[in-house]
Amino acid sequence: MFSNKKECVAMLLAGGQGTRLYSLTRDVAKPAVSFGGKYRIIDFPLSNCINSNIDTIGVLTQYKPFDLNQYIGNGQPWDLDRLNGGVFVLPPYVTGESGDWYKGTANAIYQNIAFIDKFSPEYVLILSGDHIYKMDYDKMLDYHKEKGSDCTIAVINVPIEEASRFGIMNTNPDNSVYEFEEKPKQPKSTNASMGIYIFNWQKLRKYLIEDEADPKSSNDFGKNIIPNMLKDGQKLFAYNFEGYWKDVGTIASLWEANMDIINEESGINLDDNSWKIYARNAAEPPHYIGQTGKIVNSLVTEGCEIEGTVINSVISSGVRIAKGAYVENCNIMPNAHIEEGADVRFAIVGQNAVVNKNAKVGDTQVGPVKGEWQITVVGPNAKVKENEVVPVKAMVD
């Protein structure tokens, strides 16, 4: 008899507005933002799932979902066009009693209990759609089983001076969690939660229903579900992840992650046949470098025309950089045009944007200010006029 049963179902939270990315997320959800020349941010958790032998994924969308829904489609680029399982886009919907937007991370999963129940999983993997990393979730699941855990939380070691920016897991010597602190002013440890959880489904199901019935709840995993499980004495363990991981929720962190691709020492390698990152890409002609084109330590994607100078930058598909233009330490998103004589430095130039002749965008920097690079942004579809000067950290919308 045909069975839908799956050992583990992944639920990918991809409804975030990404307000700190400002104009870059004006028309698309954060997970749909362009990254690394030919990818979207959501390609990373989707690829991690299929590389980890998890083939049933619910993608929870909410804010500006059209572009993301269209991009995911039937899941074919990630080998997720399956008869049994596959990828499912799950927007909020009206039920017999009510129809609500997702009120929080836990409520988003609560609203999709019926979807998860269809597959009768033993375990549910909860993921965020806005992080850049490669991770074998199968190894994390093995650890979860080995520990007999009710909930396993992936953590990464961060510098103590940055720990107050994260949810921190305080653990015993065996990695069992005895306390969770959300952005503590005086952190006791450096185990930062990555927003990646594995739960025993029946246990999580019970806590989601109880949480929904609590009118005072924020309906959030970090603020409600995990503290409630700890309070009840459930078994929670931290899973230490060692590798590259970046939360790209700000302009500076998105720019840094793109720059990390062309830095051999950063630890992220997209040219890795053992752990491919898959993406949906339209067919493009090969990139063209003209006689006047000069490229130094940069990633240039297919479909580009480069006749200017490109240094230490990530250039996405369909970008045109004209003769005499100068681009340094930039992330240029798909189909943007940098016209003759334009000078663009330490900037993100959005999709379909145009920097016209002899305009100057951003400037050279020697290092971050108070830990953050001062990145200039030209938003998607925006136009910088001829000879216009866009100062450091400004945003053209």
C-alpha cells in the first residue's frame, strides 16, 4: 500500500519581510533576494535539505510571496519535484473558523499541523530562510536520536563581544541545555542559536497547541516554545556546528557574505561538488570580457558584458559594466547597468538598477566602523543620474 510516511519533514520559515534590508526587500521577501551572482538566499537551506536526504519541505511564505513562489515552482532545480514528498509552498490561508497571518514562528508551524500530519513524521526540522551556510542536517538528526532529545538546537560559537546579539544556549558539559537567554546583556556562554531546530513531532505538536491557546504568548520558538519545554523538564540539547554561517539580515552582513565568496580564507566554497548549492537559473550566454575589460579577484556570472574595471566584486548574471566604469568591492545584482565613467565602490547595486555616466556611488574604506562596513545601496530598478554623487551609506530607492 502506498504510504506518505516520512521520518523527517522540514519546515522552512520564508515569510520574513527583511525590514533591515530596506529597498532590497521592498518587492520581494528576504529569502528571494539575489546572492552570490546566480543564487537566491533560499537556495542554501533548500540545497542543504536535498543534500541531507530530506525530500519533504514546507516553505512558509507570507510577505510579498509572488516572486518566491514563482522561483520555487515545482522544486525541480533542487530535485524536489517528487510524487511522494517534494517542496510545498504554504501561505497563510482561511480555515472554517478564521484566517490569520502568521503571528510568529511557532504560530506559522501551528497553522500547518495538518500538512505535517499528512506525512506522519517522527521528527520535524525547523529552518530559517535567511542564512548562508552549508550543513548536513542528517548528522544533526543522528545526534538528536543518539541523545534521546526532545528538541535539538543547532548552535555556533560566536565571539563573546557579539553574543548579546543572539539567542544564547547555556549548556551543561554533556551539551544539555539548562537555560535559554534571548540577547542577554551579560551572556554566560557563546553558544548562539542558529534558528535551526529538530523536534520530536508529537512532542512539538502538543506544545504548539498549548502555545496557541495562551493569549499572552508571542507564538515564537525562542520566546515561548523552547522556554516552556525547558520549564517542563524536557530534554533539550545543543548541537555544535563548525563551519561558515552568516545571518544576512542587514545590508552590511549581506555585503560581507558576498565578499566572503571571493575570500579563500572565509570558509565558504560554492565550487564544491560534494555539497552543491542548486538554483533556478534562466539560460544565459557566456559572459563577455571586452578588450578594455579588466577583472581582479572577482566572481563574474554568465550573461555579463564587462568592458570596464572590476576589482574584488561579485557580478550577477546579465550585468553590463561599460568602458571606463570602475567597480570595486561591490555586489552587483542581476541585470544592473554601470554606464561609462561611473565609479562604484563598497556598494550593493540592486536588480535592474542603472548607474548612469560619470556618477559616483560610495567610496573606498579601510575597514568597518564600530564593526560594521558603511555600504551604499542602489535599490532594485533605481536610477542614479549622470554625474550624481551618492555618498557613503546612502540609499537610492
